[in-house]
Amino acid sequence: MKIFVDENIPFMTVQELLGLGHDVMDIRGTEHEGITDKELWKIVQKEKRLLISTDKGFVQNRYEKHHGILIIRLKQPNRLKIHQKVMKGISLFKEEEWPRMTVVMQDMFHRTWKRKEKN
């Protein structure tokens, strides 16, 4: 699966996703590090990738056509908790289910939205 990880996702998560065979684009260490969410969203859309972030602002894009959004929102986040929630979230759906899907993983539950296809 083609994935874009925001800079707030732990590197251990990037490594595990790569180890699972995913095509992961990590913004850290690139000229795009620190760009605005709007600019980041444009890159994600152009690259046709699932976005993984802890930034709840991306939930506003759930009604746009997209290739998947996974947001991690924890009360007391740390690298390990974020990593575990990302891996849990990725495992919930098959690759072909992610387009138009927005998932917000929280401490005890998750919420899911699926953008409807227009006829």
C-alpha cells in the first residue's frame, strides 16, 4: 500500500510498515519537512497515498476524494502508543478499502467515515 506518514509518526512505525512491504513516504529529512497541512495534503493527493498523522485537522478532508486518512488521537501519546495504534488501524481494513475511508483511532475506540461515491 502507498502510505504517507506525517512527521509526528514515530520512525519505528515507518520501519515496521516498510518491513511489511508498504511503499512509505516519510516527510522527515526532506525539503517538505515543516510545510503547512494544506501543502502536505496536496502532496498526499498527488502521490495517491494513505495519510497517517496525529493532526486532527486532516479530518476536515474526509468528505473530499482521497486515498485514505488514518488519524491517531490519544490523551497521553508517546511513541509506543502511537505506533501501536497505527499498526492496529492499518490492520482493520484491506488496502482496497482505504480509498475514501477516514479512521480516527482514540484510546478506547475508533471512528470511521467513508466518503460516498457520486454517480
